[in-house]
Amino acid sequence: MVLLLAACASFGTAVTFSQSVQRLEAYDFVEITASVPSPGWGNPFTLATLSGFFETADGSRRWPIEGFCDSEDGSIFRIRFMPPTPGAYRYSIAYQKGLFRTESTGSFQAIDGHRRGPVRVDPQHRFHFIWEGTGEHYFFNGTTAYWLVGWRDDGIIQSSIERLHKLKINRIRVTIAGRSGQAYGEAMKVGPQWTTYPTPWPAANPDDLRRPGFAYRRFHVAYWQKFERALRIARDRDMIISLVLDMNDNPVHPGAGSWDETRFIRYAVARFAPFSNITWDLGDDLDAYRGDDWTRLTGTLLKAWDPYSHLATSHPIDNVHQDRTAPWFDFTSYQEWSRDQHAFMLSQRREQQRLGRIIPQTNEEYGYEDHRPPWSPRLGFESADDLRRTAWDIVMAGGYQTTGESARRGTNVPPDTGGGWLNGRGDDTMTMLQGYAHMVDFFTSFEWWKAEPRDDLVSDGAYCLAILGSVYAVYLPRGGQTTIQLHSGSYEASWFDPRTGRTVVLPPIEGSTWTSPRSPDDTDWALLLRRK
């Protein structure tokens, strides 16, 4: 015991604390660093802690916060806090290892920088999303770039995020720990520039898929730091990163419900939750390696550990395993590959209403461009146009979607200029998301979150979203014409070309019933009617 106390004293007296800023914008985060020049004995990831609380200066709100070790030897610990409103804040934190404990207090000021905070479920229109902080509505337009952080070069990660941002993507699905040795029939292989073998933990054999030799009681700090750099790049562009904890293709996981698994999730929360631009996903193809009881318990714990209660979901193979009535579960993340998406999403919307808990409906895996996995119910590869049309089917049902770009341009395989859904990189030949950007323009041109699916108001196989008496958005999957039942009045009308974003203005409309002219051609078209 005397030796232990002496060891504690030898490093404890030298711990110093530093605060990143005295003044910051709400929804950014302040960071306090504890420097331990002589960290001494043992594993700092299990034997030392940095924790405390942050609160408003008047004490009316308090948040318990956990910090994290940010160095392999335990010489650096950090704790972060994201203030949700302008005002004065203070904190009290403590570093502890063994019997030694040292504390620090401080204060800072948050100002209104008009930042967008976390995405929330809109309390007034619960099938939709809203940005906390600004109150703007969030049109969820996602893509998968699953191993984005598998790039060795930060420059490629940044250019990939910037490219997707310019294409009006505002959400990216990225895994933290999911590993896979499959090529998925794509032009890709693991190489020196990019890998599908992430290393959140130190590994004796990092390039061995099945026997990496992970040291689950420690963390590979450089990997987590690289992930944070990607989160910062996305946050600066108001892009949400869906943090997918793990995946079924990974042959190695921490034990279900084990301390190793709990430590992993809590470490992810401590590092990533202060970023405003995240949501949580418990795992890809989750029902193939975790059960429903685990899902509910872990989802509940995750939301309790996250001081900011970021939105959370899970992504099973079988959509029966969506935990749709649980308080932790904020929106669906279907994997549904049929090409009757409009009917499917309408049926899920009705089911959510029947369950008595309204949450947004999203299909985050319905196909990938130029890709046909063996489980797909269709023959042949999916084209960019196939997926774009399917996205319209989903959104016209009041839902949202996540698409996947072609990976055929290669990663570590010539021409080695792409990556698509595997890692987010693309070149000038990859144009699919331009069509999705036009879809974003159409729906964000009116208050889409107020519109209800009303296919009963239109004829000839058309789809309709309506704000009755105000706005009627109509989609004709095969062109042609349709008759629309309106609240009597005067309306402006226009055709919208989903392939180019071109608008064709039509003559004004009077009355309660209107039959459109034939569409300019026999491909898909949309109509937008607004009451004068």
C-alpha cells in the first residue's frame, strides 16, 4: 500500500488542466485536457478516468460528462461538452487513478452563432426531422460511404466529403468497427491506400480479418483521432454522419453485453457525442449477430450514456426487428430491396400510426448502383436511373432514403478513381447523385413536412403529397397525364423534370378538378401546384 501511494503521488502532483476556449458558439464544443506527464503503471483505459459535470451558471441545468484517454500511454485525457444554448457555463471535473484524485473547475461563455445543432424528430410533424438550434427542417438525403475512414490519406476523406456535399448529400452512413473481407462483386480490394479492416483497438495482426488479435481493453487512439477529423469536416458542411457501431460481416466482435463491448460504446460516446452532426446506428444487419433483447437494452443504455440524446436506430436484415415502439428508437432504418417501394413505405407509415408512436420512416438500403448481390430479388445491375426513380417512390410516400453510388470505378483496382458506397470517393463519370440533388430541390421548394400522402386525389397511377388547399406535389412514374382533385381555388402549376431539374410553367388553374396536359415525354415527371 505504501508503494502504491508513492506511485500515485509521483505522477499525480504533476497533472495539469487546460481549457480549449473561453468563448464558443452554441453547438460547438469546449474541450478540457488533463496532461499527465508521468502516467505510471497499468492500463490507462481501464484504471484511470476523467469525469465530472457541466452546468449553466445559474445551476438550472446540469450534464454529467465522461472523458476519455487520448494517448496510448495515458499521458493525455480529454473531456468535451457541447453547450446547447447561449449563456454562461461552469464545470467541475476530476482525474482519478487508483487512490489519487485531482480536480479542476472552470467556466466559459456560449454565444449564438446560428449553428445548426443535432437533428431531432420534429415534435409537430413527427414523420419528419428538424435541426435543433435553427428550427429549420431537415430533408434527409443520404448515401452510404461505409469505409470512408478506411482511407489512409485525410485528403481523400476530405475531398470525398466535399464532393458529396456539393451533390446535396447531407447524411453519410459510416462504420466505426465493421470489418469485411468480401469484395461484394465490386472492383475493390484492400491495399496500402484504403482498407475495410478498421482498427478501433490495438491489433497484433491488423490485416488478418479473422484473427486480428484485438486488445479490447485498450483503444487505437490514432484511428479514433482520424475519425474525429472526418466528423469535423462533415460538421463544417452541416452533414450528418450515421455512426454504425459494427456489422454482421465482421467475424470478430466484443462479447455481447460484455465489459469490452460496453467500454467500446462508452468510449465512442465520450469522443463523438459532443459533435452535433452524428446519429447512432447499433449495427448493420444487426439481427444476424445480436438479438432483440440485446438491441433494446443496448439502445436504451446508449441513449442514457449520450448526454445530448442524439437520434438512434438500428439496421437489421429483417425489418420485423425494428424496435419501433421503444423510447430509444428514433427512426426506422429499413433494408428493403423490392421495387414496390411506394407501397412498402406507405404500409410502414400506416403500421407506425397503428402502433401509436409516430417516428420518421427511412429505407437506408434498397439497392446500389451497378451492383447485384446474391440476395437481391432482381436480375441485372441497378442503374443510376433505377435508383433515382426508387428514391422518388420513397419520398412521395412521406419517407426518406439512403442510396449507394457505383463502386465500379475501382478502389485499389484500375482505374482506381472511384469507391462509391464502399468509401465515398468518386470521379466525373459518377453522376447518379445529380439526379438526387434535383429531387432535393423539388421537395425543399415547398413545406414538404406538412404534406400528407394522398394518392386518392390523383388518377392513372400517379402519386400525390398534399397540403390540402395549398400545395399538391404529384409524381407520374411513367409520365402521361393525371386528374387531380383540388380544394376549389386558383393555382399556379408547373412540370418538373426529375432528370435535369428543368421547370416548365403551365397556365393557371381554376376550380376543384384539373386534368393535366400530357407530360413533355414518357419518362417520369413531377407536377407542383401552389394556391395563388
